[in-house]
Amino acid sequence: MNITTQEVLQVAGLARLELDPAHLHRIVSQIQDILAYMATLNALDTTGVEPTSHAIALTSAFREDKPGEHLEREEALSGAPERDAESFLVPRVIG
């Protein structure tokens, strides 16, 4: 597939991107290389290949969320740099 400089500039304009004219030829060439590679991938026979969201199987690293014992207030506040009798004290963020 061949893409023109004008097409790249048009898409850049739609995306509100400013392209450096000195690098425009290189960008067009890189996009052409990407499109050529995509055409190669599209030519592959994937009949019978199940769609996947990842190339390798992933499992969740998080533990199951189960209710458990909670910290007592004093223990939870014990390491706080600033606190009062009931709460963590933090700097005001919204004025």
C-alpha cells in the first residue's frame, strides 16, 4: 500500500498534530513500512486460529477479594506522620 505525503498531512491535521517538515519524508516512509507489514499479516491464513487478547496466557496476580480482619484504629494510625485522635492528617488539596 502506498500512502502520500498529502494523506499523512491530512490525517495529522485531523488529529491536531504538528509534524516537522524536515521529518515528513521519514514519517511517510515509516507509515508505508507499517502498512506493508500489516498487508503481510493480512495475507496469512488464520483459519481455525482462536482470537486472543494477548500473545501469551496471562493470569491475575491479585488475590481473591475476601473480607478479613481489620486493623484497630490505633494500629492503623501508628505509622502516620501526622494524625489526630481519629484520622490521618494530610495537606489541603482543594482551596
